[in-house]
Amino acid sequence: MAGGTKYNFLIVFFVALGSFTYGFNSAIMGLVIGLPAFFAYFNINLENTEGNQITGATNGLYSGGGILGCLFVPWLLDRLGRRRTIQIAAAVAIISAALQGGSVHIAMFLIARFLNGFAVGMLDTSIPVFQSEISPAHQRGRMVGAHGVLIVIGYSAAGFAGFGTYFAAPTVSWRLCLSLQIVAPLLLFIGSPWVPESPRWLIDKGRHDAGYQVLRKLHTRPDDPEEIVAREEFLQIRRQIELERSDNLNKSWGTMFRKPSMRKRLILGFGTQFIAQSTGVLVVNNYQILLYKSLGITGSLPLLLNALYNGLAAFMNFVNSLFLDRLGRIRIMLIGLTGCACSLICFTAMVATFGGTTNRVGNGFGVFFLFLFVFFYGGTMDATSYVYCSEIFPTPLRAQGTGFSVAGLFTATLIYTQTAPVAFVEVGWRFYILFILLPLIGAGLMWKFFPETKLLTLEEISRLFGDEVALDINQLSADEKLALDREVAKGGGEAVTSVTSPVKSSEGGSQEDRIENV
């Protein structure tokens, strides 16, 4: 059983600075709109529709940029590699953050916000792709889960930044908030030359020795002196890529939509992200300050509650990553969707009954149920959704597939955050009924149609979608596995030539591979 090394964990968490960037940058605008100085500087009147229009445009352009970033970045990931693409995305994030912090006109700010959305769309796709490709199967949930953990730590950091700058001089507060978006991508950019390239990308490009050396460094532990884990992993990756090439699995969007197994993956990946956002999590996050004010909570307290809310979310994401490889992806998400819906039922009841009143008990319970909501979402959905959509695609098409999946997140964000300002005015608390029904529908769909992927290597997951697997180590008998271990111990992945015909997936099918001439 492959286990991650300290070096492997270090790389996974370091690149998650890109995840932090997405979380911080996504949340910070929700705090900035709670700072009166921001609207005052741009002469925006909050007493009429202009304020809502600017807020909607800011969120809409950011989400629109995110969608384009998700759909553009697969080309860079395949062409330039995972590491170089992360560097480019970090650079765009730095520049766009500086432009936001230095904006002197609302148009300048909105353009910079769009570019920032484009950058975080690239990062939100690139980071889980890279993490999934360097993680061992039995710890992939925990490692790729770091993406979700750091996203919400970014949310939390934004909350505390907003709370801290509330007490700063008005001319400094909002600019400082927005300029802090520079820090994480700058650190990522500076440290990126020491990050290894994805071994799967290297092997896919024919750079087999370089790919094997990265696997060896990432996954060789002291209790594996013959490097059997790295050698078997190299063999499995190379065989699977060769098989997929023989099946004419081209790196094109046409292949993704024409081939039934790929089309199913696209639907599940996009659906996972869309369903996760259909809990209403980003509506709650982006408009949380306004929600607290609607409950009669004013002053700096809404900003503090926002920071505590995101702090709880970060902790629960960490807990989520610890259990992903034990409980499985689908079971955890089913628990989360149900829990989020139940929490919002109670929260909606409190808002409908006590919103705008001075009833401290009722409003207090409203805040409690909002925190219960993020307890479920952070503990089940955030990290899990990224793990799932980054692991269900084969290596040649993982960038396109993950990009399309994460575009589902930004599409849902665009739809819900654009309709939220109008919905809150027109129907008030009834808007939350939508986010009660959709997660329950999503849970039913997941239970029925989404396959479980825990403990499988990225190559073995193909079997779940009816594709061939060149070498399915989990399907080998004990004797066959022992024979394979002995063979790779003799001379590495290149020496293993005795595993014959690929495994065809079928319901109730058997393992046809045999280790011969050992």
C-alpha cells in the first residue's frame, strides 16, 4: 500500500497556496462591501439600486472570469505542464490584485476583478489536478483535500482581514483588504521553481526517466528500500497511457463529448461542483454580512462572526480530509447535502420569524443554524467535491475534465450570486427554499448514479466507467501481486514485460491479467 512521504505532503500543502488564493480572493469582496469607505470612495449610493448593481457586477465579473479561466487553463496544463501553468496563474493573480488595490475608478476595479477571477479559475483547476497526480491512492483524499482546507483557510483569513481593517482609516481599509490578495500567490510564485513537475504529465510526454525519478522521490519510504511502490506505480501509469493512446484517446474537447465514458465523467464532474454550490454556500458567504444585518446584528460584530464562521469551515475541511479515504467520497457528500438542507430549513424559519426584530434569542438561533450549515458543508462537501472531480478523468484528459468540472462551480456561483440581490429584495427569506430543495435532489442523484472511487489509483478508476485498465493491481491475486513485486524489484518498471492483455471492465467481470515467465 503506497504511502505519502513528508516531501509529498510538503509539496501538496505548498501548492495549496493557490487554493488559499482562491478562497481569500473569493471571500474578500464580501467583506469589502461591508466597509462603508469602499462605496464612499467611488461615490456609489447605497440607498438606491446602484449599490446592488455594483455588488452584482463585481461578483458576476469575478465568476465569469473564473469560468473562462477554468476552460482556458487545460490547454496550458497540457502544453506547458502543471508547474509552469501554476506559475502563470499566480502571476496573473498578483497583477490583478495589485490593480484592484490601486483602483482609482470603478471601471478599473471591475476589470481587475474580472482578471482576478480568471486567475483563480486557473488556480482552482490546476491545483487539484496537480495534487491528484502526485498523491498515492490510499492518501489521495487527504492530500487533494488540502485544496479544500486551504480554500476555507483563505475564507477565514479574509474574514479576519475584513474585521481588522474595519478599524483602520477609511482611505486605507478597503485598499489594504484587496492588496492582501497579493501575498499568497507571490509566495507560491517565488517557491514554485522547487516544486517538481507532475510525474504523470512527464510520462505522458514520453519523459519516462524524469517521471520515474519524481515518483521515486515522492513515494519511496524507508520501509520500501527497493522502491517497489514507485516502480509499480510507474509501470501502471505508463501502461495505462499507452493503452489510452492505442484507443485514440485524443486530447480534445471533441473526444470528451463523443466518447460515452468521457461524457459520463463530464456530467458527474460538472454535476458534483454544481450540486455543491446549490447548497447556497456562496450566496451565504458572499452576502453573509448583509444576512447578519438583516437579523439586527450591526457594527463590527457581523465581520467578527464572518471570520469565526470561516474559521469553523476551515477546521471542518481538515476533519473532512482525514475521513475521505475511510468513509468514501459519495457517502460523505450524501451526509453533507442532507445536513446542509436541514440546517437551512431551520435558518430560514428563524429569518422568516425573527428577521429584522430585536428578539435576541431568535436571532441567536439564526446565527447558530448558519454555523451548523457550514459545519456540514465544510465537513463534507468542500474538499470532497474537488477530490472527486479531479480523480475521475484519465491522465490525457484530466486537465480538460477538471477544468470543465470546476467551471460548474463558477457557473453556479454566477447564477446564484447574480440572482441573489434581486431575490432578496423581491422574495426575501423564501429564496432559501431553493437551496433546501436542490441539495436533496442532488443527494438522490449522487446516491443513484455516482460511483465510489476511494482507495483506487487514478488508473484503476477507469474501470468504474467501463474503460479498459492496462494493469489493475487491486485485481491481482496474492501470488500474482507477489510475482509482480519480485519482477519490478529486479530492474524497475521498464523490466516488467510479463503482464499481458489489458483488463476489460464489466459488471461482475474477472481479472484476465496473469504474471507469466517470472
